[in-house]
Amino acid sequence: MKKLMSIIALGLLLSGNAYSKSDIDIAIEQCADAQFYGNELGISKAIYEDHVIYKLMLEDEVQIQKDYDEYGVVYQDTYKKYWKDNPRPKPPKQSTLSTYSFEDYKKAKVKWDEEEDKYIKPFTDKLLAFGEKVKKQKVLIKEMRRSLVAMSLKKITLKDKAKSIQEYTTKFTLCESDHNKTPRGFMLQWGE
């Protein structure tokens, strides 16, 4: 019995593979799947385009972008009106140097810049807030699409992925090659 146990233990040590075949296959498949997160090229768009929440998020994005664009027009009109009503100080001319010096011009320009900043700042802040909302919504949509693709890929068998997803086999082969180069590091990253 002791001989049998030592043969089994020696066989396991010599095999050099601490992971079962299925663990390796699962890790390689997870690596290949991850190549399509955020880059859905080859993935059917029906996976995420038909999802109710995704559609609502797209509608929200359109509305947020519309609000941003409309406020952008208000911002530009406000800025133009301010410049029209408050012309920028002009530098002195040769003929007016006796009554209006470069120092006077510099002081007037600093005061004008301060007034402009004080008047325009609330409009600028609101425009920037709209811009941040647009960016945030785009990120949320991208994350949602990625999540839907990930959930969908988990439901599809490996053979179906290879048949239906463009370049899936290529990505799988690259992941398999990465595993063969550094198996332990690969399993740390992609194993469960």
C-alpha cells in the first residue's frame, strides 16, 4: 500500500501540473472571452441592443447630449452678449499715451478679465457639469454593453463561440499560447 501511495505521489510531482485539464480549459476560455469585453467586434449586437435597460440608457444618453448641446448654444450666446456689452479694453495709441498709458491699460485689462470670469463662471460650470454627465453616461453604456456581452458569453458553449463569433478561435489560440509560455502566471490571472 505504501508503495502504491508513493508511486501516485511521485507521479503527481513529476507531472508538474497542479491544475486539472478542465481548470486550464476554463481559464483559457475566460481569457478568450475577456478579449471581447469592450471590443464587441464579431459579437452579435442583438445580445445588448435588444436589452431593455440598455435601450433606456441609450435614450438617456440622447437626452443628456441634447441638453448639453442646447446649453452650449445658451453659453455661446451669453458669452457673445457679454463681450458686446462689455468690450475688452484696447491698448493705448501713440496719440493717447499722454492720457492713457500702458500701465492704465494693464490695470483695465486685469479688471475686465476678473469681471468676465465672475460673470461667465456660473455658465461655464454648468456647461462643464453637462459635459461630465455626457461622459459618465457613455462610460455607463460601455460598462453595460461589456456586462451583457460577458453574461452572454458565459451561456454559450465553447464550440458555439468558435463557430459564431468572428476571430474567437484566434483569441482562444493566443490565450492557449500564453498559458503554454507561463502556465502558473496565466492560471493566477485567469484561473478561478
